[in-house]
Amino acid sequence: MVFFYRTNGLVCLPSFSIDYFIKVFLKNINMTQNNIGWNFQNSYLKLADIMVSKLPPVPVKNPKVVLYNDQLEQELGLNFSSLDEQEKASYLSGNTIPEQTTPWAEAYAGHQFGHLTMLGDGRAVVLGEHIAPNKKRFDIQFKGSGVTPYSRSGDGRAALGPMLREYIISEAIHFLNIPTSRSLAVVTTGEDVVRETILPGAILTRVAASHIRVGTFEFVAAQKDINTLQELIMYCIDRHYQELKGQKNPALQLFRAVMNRHADLIVNYMRVGFIHGVLNTDNVAMSGESIDYGPCAFMDSYDPKTKFSSIDQQGRYAYGNQPIIAKWNMARFAETLIPLIDVDLNKAIEMLEEEVNEFSKIYINKSLEMMRNKLGIKGGVEEDSLLIKELLTWMQNNKADYTNTFVSIMNETFDQPVYQDQAFQEWYKKLRIRKPNRETMRKNNPLVIPRNYQVEDSLKLAHEGNFESVASLLSVLRNPYNNSNNIKQFQDPGPASSIPYQTFCGT
């Protein structure tokens, strides 16, 4: 006999009823999963076995949702409203896995500060590929989900601060109209992680077009597995560049497409003064999205040498070096494709060298057009490059705020003393002759960016259990191009400090 407790006492049921109750229980779980709206179709698992390690996230002690992206939930066609907070946290921490999917960690390599290393998802697990209502495919990934075969003695966990930072910055980048991965949720784990100090643990739910990187190709190339390399090329084309289907020499076509998207991405970084901080090949996504926000930040005073990463001692990934590093990363990508470009390897190398060298021309043209748009001028005048260079030189010499200078030019508000400088006044006369288009300027010059001190202040409060500052900052960052009466405090670069601002990778 089996006994079941209920409020009015014990009820005795025959043992054969166990099967019935198990079926009802599983049915209720399945109904809950279906109500959430998951639509997993995991195509990446069809690639060679060496590409992944199938495993679930490591369960956490006491998950709690502290930040959730309702807008992104709607775009993904999901609905967690039918769950209570505990159930929701269980799903968004990886404690509960939908039965329609098989989670995995991805294998990849990466040139980190110029040195090739075998890597892989050491603290992340892809829950699955979700098909949204608009038919777009997204990786749903848990970052900070525990040890994997690629953890390399790490704990596989993440601290709350870096996960909140990625949420804030990725949302800011998205609303600045730059292709990027996004964040669905941050969940605290109820467990501590040990870094330089003991910190509260957290898991980020990251949403990306995919997590295939230049480093993924480097990993396959290192195996000297031509068949898997060919398979990966065709998979990338099918997933991200369907316009290339059926074209001759798909490897070469894919290279050109990826290079163009990454030129666009770096131009956008430069447009808004963003410094990624770790543009290693393992952080260069095939989709052209910006991904992995560790020691990243936005520049205040204009200086091409600006860097924030605590581990970037030489400024390899400084603001002004990002175009150079992007070309270098594309060269590493090109190297992986050599065997599939031409049967004559010397010819293949020559062809790819020509393609890589095209990056500089592509970037210069895109960058020039971007700066014209920031100044609201139409192209075609040979003096444009000089006009732009004069402004940037003046900004650097006068330590002018990058974002606010373009806003002031756009709005013709020159009430700050720095704009009374004679050199600026003479430069502005040249610009006015060009009759700048204010509407074009408004589309390309954000009024607000995530100011570093405000990000840090909000993270500090969050560590104390107060997430209101994070929410307030996010609400402003979601409308960076719209004028509003409540944004003035968010435009302030903050107090000057003799201590250089530093950011950290979070591992």
C-alpha cells in the first residue's frame, strides 16, 4: 500500500496507482515547459562529436532571479508568467532542464593576446537553439553554469558583478543599434565564488545568434580535419549567410562576408566610443555580433590610447587599436581556411592575403562614412578626412568628452568653456559651411552611454541587494537617441580622478 498525505489525513491507495501519478506528474512538467514557449531545434549537435561536450549545467543551491528582460522575453516568444518565482529561477539557472533539449558546452580555441590556446566553454553551457516567432534561431546559454571538460582547473562559476555588467552593456549596445548578444536574466545562485575576494555567485542567461567564433575554426583547423572544417563552413553559411548558398568557393565567400560584418562592428564601436577590452579570436563571432562583455567600457575624454582592461598592460585592445586588431583577427580566420580555398596552397595563401589586405580599405571607407554621419555631412568632398582629423585632434588636446562633444555640435549648445577655444570656433565655421543635417546626426550620436562611474555605482548597490539603480540606468540606456528631461545626470562624465579606471575579465 502507498500512503499520500492530504489536509484531512492519510489516504490509502493501491500500489498500482504509482504509475498513474508519475504520468500525471510528468504531464504537468511537460505542460509547464510548453507554456513557457520553448521551441528547441538543436542543429549544432549534428556537427562532429569533437565540437561539443554534452552535459547539463551544475545545479546551484538557491537560485533567485534578480534581473529579467521582459522585452526580450516577448521577442523570443517566451512566457514565464505561469511560473512562480522559484520555478522561474530554477529554469533560468539550469536547475530545471526542458525535456526538448540536450545542453552542451562548445569546443573552440583562441588567440589570446596573440597566443593560440585550446579553450572551450569553461563556464558556460548552451541550453539549446530556440526558434523565435519571427523564425530566427537563437542560442540560449547559461554563463556561470559550472565546471565543464574545458574549465582548465577553473570553478566554472561567475560572480554577480560581471554578470550584471554584461547585462547592462549588452543592452546598451543593442539599443545603440549595434548587433550584439543580449541578456535575458541574471540569477543569483545562493553560493559564493572565490576570486580576489569572496563574491556572490550568479548565472547570466545569454541570447546570441550563435556562439560560433573565429576560435571555433581555429579549433577545427588544429585537428587537421578537413571534412569537419568543410562541414563547419557550410553550417555557418546555412545559419548566418544564406545569401551565399550555391556560390562557388564557399570558404572564400564566407571569409568576405564575415570580414565585412566585422568591419561594420568595429566601425560601430568607434562611433560610440566603446572599448571591448578583449578582442581575442575567441570573442569574434561568425554572426558579426558583439559578444562577451568582460573588461569593456565606454570612453569619456577622447584619446585613441584609452584602455580599461586590467590585463591589457600594453594597450593591445585600446580604443584606437581596435581596427588593427580586427584585421589581425581576420588574418587568423583566413589561415584556417587555406586548405579549402584552392588545391594549390601557395595560390590559396596569395588569394587570402589579398582579401585580408582589403580589410583596411573597407574599414577606412566605412569609418569615413560613419564620421560623416556623426557630423551630418554628405560625402564627396576631399577635405572631409581633414575636417574629421582636426576635430579629433582638438578633442584629444583638450580632453573633450567624446560623446558630449558630438551632442553639443548636433544641438549647437556650446555653453561649456572648452568650446570657446579659438581652434574649435574656427573648425566649427568650416562645418557650418557644409550645412550639416541634424536628423542624420541624431541617428548616429547617442545622448547617453553607460558612464563608467554610474555602472560601478549601480553594481555596488546591487551587491548590497538594491537593484533599483541598475533598473534606472537600464531604462535610460534603452533610449539613447531620444531627448528626455531626465537624462542630464546620465550625460555627466563624472568626477575626474587621478586613479585610472580599470575593468576586469570576471574569471
